[in-house]
Amino acid sequence: MKDVEMKNVFVWGLVLAMSSSVADEVAAGRAKADVACALCHGPQGIASLPSAPNLAGQSAIYVREQLQNYRNGKRHNEVMSLIAKPLTDLEIAQLAAWYSAIKLTVEIP
């Protein structure tokens, strides 16, 4: 029985550590987005420019992949290529965590 209890304690500790880590990643992503992304994509990920896409609610995988593509030149945009070039893998992961953490409500007409 002690083995089961120890496993439960370990699993719950791991879950708590991961949720704290995810929260830290989202907070860091928000801080980076406020500086690097909000002008075009809006402070909550809803674009303020008609030519910029909304990022709120996008999947983390999609945001991460697109930022990596801008950074390495697989995808090109005059502005985004310059912005993404200096981003580290960690910063890209944080930005992806932030935008994917924003929850949207869809209203069908």
C-alpha cells in the first residue's frame, strides 16, 4: 500500500510542478508579447491591424511552427522575419504558450 501512496504523491507533485511551469511559461510569453507582438496582434492576441492575423486561441504547435519558419526563412514577411529572427526557442515556446492559453468564445450566426 505504501508503494501506491508514494506513487500518488509523486504523480501529484509532478502535476503541480508542471502546472506551475506552464503558468510561468504563459506569464513569460505574455510579457514578451506585450513588447514584441501587441502593436500588430493586439494585447490579447486580437489583431489591431487588418493585415495581421489574430493569434489568440491558436494552437501552441501552430504558433511555434510559424515563428520558427519566420526565424529560419522558410516563411517570409518583411516585418515578421525581422521580429522572429532574434527569438530563442524558449521565447518562441513562451509566446506559443501565451497565445494558446487565451480562450475564445465562438458565436455562430
